[in-house]
Amino acid sequence: MKISREDVEYVAALARLELTEQETQEYTEQLNSILDYAAMLERLDTSDVVPTAHAVPLHNVLREDQVRPSINHDKALRNAPDGEEGFFRVPKIV
Amino acid sequence: MVVANNYEMVCGLEVHVELQTKTKIFCGCTTEFGGEQNTHVCPVCLGMPGALPVLNREVVNYAIKAGLALNCEIAEFSKFDRKNYFYPDLSKNYQTSQFDLPICGKGGLEIEVEGEKKWIGITRAHMEEDAGKLVHSGETISTSNESSVDYNRAGVPLLEIVSEPDMRSIPEVLAYLEKLVQILEYTEVSDCRLEQGSVRFDVNVSLRPVGEIALGTRTETKNLNSFSSVRRCMEYEVARQARVLDAGDKVIQETRTWDEGRGVTLTLRSKEEAHDYRYFPEPDLTPLVIDREWVERIRKTLPELPGARRARLQELGLSAYDAGVITQAKALSDYFDAALIHYGDAKALANWVMGDLTRLLNSNQCQVADSPISPERLAELLVIIDKGTISGKIAKSVIEEMYSTSKDAQTIVKEKGLAQISDEGALLGIIDNVLAANPQSVEDYRAGKDRAIGFLVGQIMKATKGQANPGLVNQLLKEKLA
């Protein structure tokens, strides 16, 4: 599989990244070399292997439905760039 | 069904239901509605770096329960995925949801529209977290320079139930939604408070020429929160698409929003700029393995569902209509069943529950669960009517008194001296007086005018303030006049 310039531009747009002409070129090459490397895995016969959903062989890690204390909004907003009256404030969305 | 200008409507629905757990899906914050902004939050539901989610067992229990009630297959293996998008209603820039391995697979439910039964398929149902609430500084999101965010709702557990595009008319859509919400209410997986946004609807609609098999281009209108909004939105959207097609144009596949005030749908975003969600397995949560024993354990907790209740009430002699009214809401159906334990005549009970009791509750804006007349006391009233202690007519005023004073029927009858006069001796004395006072009527009756007896009965009832046993009065009067 070959990553095209358009693929890189599309992914960058989805991630809200603004790339220069040179960066687009550079990342296209880098992504291709990463995928080429990973393509080695395709040589393995995985016909009898079930798809992996999680890297750790655990399942059903659950908690009981018991209320635990929340934090107050002063604490919640401490790291927020902007806020008012207990609300987070965000810049123009669309 | 032909909706307009020889087009057929095709509709499928996505329904988001807030599950009735005490805590959020991945953290111990309360799910309580309301609360001061950003006070039901913690590092997990605020998406702070390093915070780890842990799945709430009760969410899985409720999802299985709802799935079973909706005839869905319950997956043996299920997992969570990240749905990536940039929107500040979730602070993590992704929603933890389920993509390719949802907890509930194919199912469905039966609806009835104008006497015709139809099966509406359910494609799947999956668990996910709810998003926070945005308050925009301007009139709409696009005219706002900034927005305020409250994450109290972020992380409240949702079950998203996706139907097949099986509905062909607005009445079918409404019947499906009513049945779905009714089942969710009966199984108590959700409080189903539509006015609080506990249940929200996304409507997918397309039109195609009658006879055409290929589906037309659809639009999705998101976040409707009442049946009437769904109906009005669909009426608008169907007419709009018909106009577009009639003009020879193409319907654009897009997400729309419903403007309740203006009664129109508006473009929210078109598919061309739609999000590519880049789902991938959630590495912070382990997969779920649901063994069959777990499913069976939940199956045992399923209550008698509305369809089964309705059938049972019909077997007890209620009409299909009456059984439908009684079982429409679980609270009324529970009330009816509680009264039925103490009074066996289901038909008579239904008449009182649907008649006087409902009227009193409605005029006092009282929920049946808070009725000042308990099911036992209503049953007791009906028992003393049957015994002949009071007449049905007197009972109508007794039930008013029961409602306003919260006293039981026996006490009211005793205090007000309302007991029916069934004593022959006492009645014969009154009858003699009435006959003596109305010789003309007596003569008319004897001359073959049967109507005259009605007048005489009326006079006797008047003389006894309605307390004479009407059956006995008729019998004694006929004997006297014979």
C-alpha cells in the first residue's frame, strides 16, 4: 500500500494540522517507509489467529455502580485556559 | 405507503437512551440530572492525561436487559472503540463507543398501525458515553464567538439503538418509538424522562418513487427529544425532499438539525465535509466476554413486558382498547395489577381506573404513583358496591371524597350515612308514601303505560337521597302494582 500526498493532506486536515509544502513531502516519504516496514507482518500466516482486541490478555475489568466523590469546579477548572462561573470557556467552534 | 406525489418514504431511527445507573459509565461520578455546572466531574470524565476509565458493571447489565427485551442477540465478545472527532462537548477529542463489536446484535419489535401488525428490525445496540452540554454566547453555534461547557453529563451511560430502515410512514415511526420507549420504561433500564433528554432521537429519512427498489438519498436529523418533534420534523423533511425531487434536483446526503421554534430542518453539515471518525479499539478498556450464564441471570430479571400484560388483561375480559390504555404506562399498569389482587372483576376495575380515577388524577395533575387513593382502597370501594352496601351512583361521590380526604370508602360511607337502603320494611314504607302521593302515575301504569314506573322509581330515589337499592326498589314496586 502506497501513501499518496492526498492521503497525507487528508489525514492532516482531519487532525487539524497545517503542513508546509516541505513537511507534506517529508511525511509522505516517512509514512511510506514506516508502512513498508510494518508490511513485513504480512508475510506471517495469520489465517488461524483471531483478531486482537487488546494487547493485554485480560477481559471484564469492571467496577461496581457506587458513587464516589467528584471534584469541585474550582479544581476542575484549575488547568483550563479559560473559564467563567464554573464553566469551561472555549473559542468559536464552527 | 405513499406519502406525497407518488413518493414512498423510507425511515430508520437511532435512539439514544440514558441508562439509569447511579454512576457514569467509566467513573464513579453521579449521573444525577441538574447540579451546578462541572460539579459531577473527575479526572476520568474530564479526560485528564493519565486518568483511566473502568467500565461500570451495571451498564453492561442494563444493556443486556434492554437487548433481551428487544429480542436482540447478545454478543459473547464485545469491545469498546474510540470515535475521534474535534468538538468540545467531550474533552478527550474522542467518544468512547462501540464500533464493530456492539453488545447487542440483531433484534426487533412488533408494531401495530391501524390494526396492521409489522415487524421493525433492530440492527444493533451499543454502549457509549454521553457528551457534555454547550451553551453558546450567541443565538446559534455559528454566530457565537465563544461557548461555555458543562461536563456534568459527559460520561453518563447511553445505549444507542439502531433500527433497520423498515418504516414507511410517520405513524409507523411513532408506533415504533412509543413501543420502544414503553419497553425501556417497563424494563427500568432508563427513567425515560424525555423532557430531561433521557431519550433522544436521530431520524434518517429518504424518498423514492413508488415501485422503485433502490433507496433514495437520505438525510439524518439529529437530537430530537419528543414524539411531537419527530412527527413535525418528518412532515417537514418529507415535504422538503419531495419538493427537491419534483424540481428535478438531487437530495444532498447530509446531517440536519431541527429548529423547534421555526418548525424547519437546517443543514448542519454535509457528507462531503463529514467526519471520518477513524475508529480504533480503546486501549484503556479490556474487552467484554459475556458468558451465557450471565445472560440467563439477566433474563430472569425481565419483568412481564407490555405485550404480555396486554394479552393477560384481554384474557381477563378487557377489550383490546382498554388493555392498551391500562398498559400504556408501567405505573398505571402496576396500579391496576395491585388493585386486581384485592378485586377480581377486571372489567369493572378497568372502568373505574380509566374513568373516575384517571379523571381525578388528571384534574389534579397527579401522577398515578402518587395517587391519594391506593390500589387496595379502590378495590375495597368496588367490593362494597358489589356487596350492595352502596350503589354505583353513590360510589361516584364516595370516590371524590376518598380522593380529597384520603379516607377509605367504609369510613366515608359510615360518616356520611351513605349506606344503601336494602331493608325491605323501610323501603315498603317509602314506596307506600310515594304511591299515595302520585295516584295519576299509578293509574297510568295500570293502564299499560310502562314509562310511568320510571317516574315512580325516580320519586323513591329522590325520597331516599339516592340511597335506595335500585334493584330492590324495582322488584318491590312491581309487586305492589301487580
